[in-house]
Amino acid sequence: MSKLVTIYGGSGFVGRYIARRLANEGWRVRVAVRRPNEAMFVRPYGAVGQVEPVLCNIRDDASVALAMRGADAVVNCVGVLNEIGRNEFDTVQTEGAERVARLAAAEGVTRMVHISAIGADAEAGSEYSRTKAQGEAGVLAHMPGAMILRPSVIFGTEDQFFNRFAAMTRMGPFLPLVGAQTQFQPVYVDDVAKAAVQGVLGQASGGVYELGGPEVKTFRALMLQMLDVINRHRIILGIPFWVARIMAGMLDIMKFASFQLFPNNILTRDQLKNLRHDNVASDSALGFADLGIEPATLESVLPDYLWKFRPSGQYDDIQNSASNMRT
């Protein structure tokens, strides 16, 4: 019988790519999610019955243990960028990660891959970054041979980075940015999946890997590149941190006052703390080179999914080509 992997958060942005690749490797894939009925799209990743979504709440021991029963490997992709309801940074990124590792060790699972983030630091001012580091520590306490992946900002068809800002260009002539000079090293989602699959297959050793793409650019430079891809001209408006702090504070108050009916997916005070620091892989850390993976460039991927934000959609390229032929 083929081997079984349980992927917590396997229908999410990164998890679905890992699920698809492991199915292609012949593994049975159990996709552990809170709402299995919303994850049915993962089933066609493999043969009938090969990829199955199952109910799981990462905050509950029994639920996590049941989802990994009989598994040969586990992958934890669960994380939150913004606290909503009981899905708080501590309960998901610290306690949830430790729970998966603890129960995996008890189940006798031999391999674990954990998705963290560049900037994870137990001493960080940001609760997001601090709980990411605490989650890593919890994983290694129970699964010392685990592979921990720390990607920079991840891009791809379903991302909430380029898609979000490209959508904002439809709203007016300005594109507001906080931390315009902060540096990022965007990494393609399928490259992160390739790294995770190596960990599951035992083709890479455990340890912490920092994953960044081939280019380091400022936030402003990335937005200029995005604008060029979608054929739009917008004025990039850099918002000073002191102004952003007031904005984020007011938005967080609105979230609290509305009992989270207003979730504040715009800008939080915690996100603002992260934007003050560069999001770049360390030269001394393990990375793609150690895995034999050549990461994809932004130029090779962005046009494949950002074309829908062009003024004339996919037909912009046709019109541009026709114009160049006339001249």
C-alpha cells in the first residue's frame, strides 16, 4: 500500500501545491481542514480516493490525532496573518504547531515538515513573528529531525500579496504603501512545495531552511514591477510609519468595538511591526541551493495570473502586439 501523508491546512495557499505534488509522487494524501466541504477541489489532484479532505481543528488534540492516524509523514501549513475569533496567534501558531509535533511523535510518525516564516524570532516585537518562533521550538522539542521552512512573501495564482495590490489599482490613481523601502525576497509557491516534498520523501535533511526567490527588491520596486505587468500607471503613495500607526490603531479599535464583525483585513498594529523589518533570507541559513532547487523568477510567473487586472484583461497583450506591428 502506498504511503500516507496528513497535511494540516492542505487546502490553503501553500498546502494545495504540496498535496498535488505528493499525489503525483504516488502518496495517499489526507487534507486536514476545518471545512472539508470547501476543500473538495483537492480530490482531482490524484486518482479516485487518493486525496481526501477530512475534518480537523488544530486546536483540539483528539481532532489532530484522528487526522494523522496511520500517517507516515505530516506537514503543518496552518498559520494566521490576522487573529479572528479563537484563531489567535498563540493558539494556532504556537500551541497548534506543538500539538501536531507532539501527537506525531506519539503516533510514531517519522517525518514532519513545518511551514514557518522568515522573521520568526522569539524576541520579536510582532506577536506573529514571536509565535512563529515559539511554534518552531515546540516542533523541534518533539520532532528534532523535522524540516522547518521559512519562506519570504509567497507569490502565485492564489496569493494575497500581488493579487491584493493589483485589485487596489482599480480603485483610483493612487497606490498607498506602508514600508515602501522594506525589502522582500518573493518566493514562488510551487518552489516552497518542492522543498516540502523533499522533506516528506526523506530527500533532504531536517533543519531550518530560509526560502527566498532569486531577487531582493523593495516593496516599492515590487509594486512598480506589478504595475508594469498589468499595464497600469498609478502614483505610489508612501505612507509614513507614524501615520500608519494611527491608521492601524483606529482599525484595530473598530475590530474590537464591532466584536470582530469588522475583521480588519486592511492593516493591523502587529503587521505594521513586521513591515519595519526586511523579509530576506539570511546568507548563512540553509536554502534552495542546499535542496538543489532553482527558484522561479517573478517575470516568469506574474503575467500568468495578473493579466486579469489589465484594463483589457488578456487582450491587452494582443492589442500591444498589434500596435507594435503597425509602428
